[in-house]
Amino acid sequence: MLSSIAYQGYTITAPEAPSEAGSFTPHPTPLQVVTQVDNTFVWTPPHAADIEAVTGEAQPNELVEGTLTFQCYWDSIFNVVAQDTQVQQSVTYTTGVTTSDSDTKTFGLALGVEADIIPGVAASLSATFSKAETHTVTLSESRSVTQSFTALPGTTLQVWQLHAQYIAEYEHGGETYRYVLEACGSVENGVILALTYPEATATA
């Protein structure tokens, strides 16, 4: 039975396979907090860009202390019970960074990234988490993927996708600021799992 996977330098608990014929594990799974580190963020005054446009003067940024958290959960993208015959199904799902462009940019600005947001954020996250232990973050632009899954006769198949969340959180002026960047896994980076009951090889 698969109990965990390696992902970006960490061990992630895998979802449970179907427990019996026709029975699917509840989804999404509970959040797993994988690691949390202290970090310095950049706080920008609200409407700083508007003020600069009017006055011609850039508003000063402040460095504030907070935490950077990496957590994840699994969600099922395909469930099927194959009875007497093999079942094959094409499934379309989204991979890569699924946070909106504006939220992704805001998250990047909190880390001090002003250009090349996705590569810049990935590099900044890798450097930050690597202070504690080996961690390399790979992020890609959001895209739609179509994959074919096959359930053999007499099996229950449940296909899972890993959702990784990076959370920047700090306090400033009595307010709490919390920014989330979410990335969904793909077959290429090993975070699409096809689990069956009874345990058998489910092809992807």
C-alpha cells in the first residue's frame, strides 16, 4: 500500500486507496502542514501605485517578519467502478499555478518579486525553505491536461491530484495579511496517483 510520496524535498502522506469494492475515500483530504519557516516580507502601503502616479514619489516599503507555510491536500479527479469489463476514460484537469494572476502577483510582491512572477516566486520559495532543509520549488503556468485512465475488470479506481499551497502571513499596523499561492500537480511531476481496490496496477 502506498503511504507517502516524495515531493519537492519533502515526504507527503498519500491518500488512502478505496477500502472495498465500490467504496471511494472521501475527498478532498484534510490539509497537511508540511513545513513552516520564519521569513521577512515586504509590506507596501495601500494604493502606493496610485499615490506615486499622482505625486511622482514612490512610497517606501517596509520589511516585516512573518511566517511562510507549505501545506497540501489531495482531491479526487476521477472515480470509477469497473465490473465485468475494462473501463477507460479520458479526464481533463488543471495543473500549474491556479491562483489568479493578480493574487499571484500580490504574493510575489510580498516576497519582493517584481518581475517574472512564477520563476521569481519559485526561486524565492526554494531559497526560503532551504534555510531549514533541502527544498526546491517547481512552479509552472496554469494549463489544461487531458489524461486517459484505465480501470481493470473487477476493480475500483480513484485518481488523486495533489494541491500544494504556499501561505505568506504577517501582521502590520494591527492587521493580519495572508496571501496564498496554490499549485496543482501533474503526471509529469509525480503527483497524480491512480489507486485501486483491490490493489492492482491502474494505468495512467
